[in-house]
Amino acid sequence: MKVVRISFEDGDIVVVSESAVESGSNEEFEERVPLATFIRDALLSIPEEERKFVISNPASGEHKVYGIRRNAEGNPEYDYNDVPES
């Protein structure tokens, strides 16, 4: 689906597809999505190798990672929260 127009109404994102514009009817091809869901889906649609952010989902007792980089030897180094998740 190629998105033509996005608007914000009553806390939701309203996505209108190219098909709706071609047919002249917005109702059939309109989709209401919560803003947070729309943003999450847009970010996760970026191919993993092109992302410039870290997704961290630690279990209880694990530390949340917020940064990864390579040192001079090429080995990964991690920045993480010192307090484990509860």
C-alpha cells in the first residue's frame, strides 16, 4: 500500500492509501492507527542493517542496552543501564 496522506485526528493517525485517491473514496481505504503504533511500525520497517538505533527488551534481572559501538580492535562494546530491570 502506497500512503498518500497521513493526518492526525482524535489521537489516531489516519492513513489514506493511493487506491483511495484513485477511486475517489477515502472511507474504504482509510485506516485509523494509534500514534504510538504507527511510529513503532514505521521505525521497525527500517531494514535492520540500516537502523541507527538499538532495540532492547530485557527480561527481569537483565540490563537495558542503549548503545553499541566497536572499539579500535573491532570488538563490540555496550552501553547499558547499571540497574537491572525488575
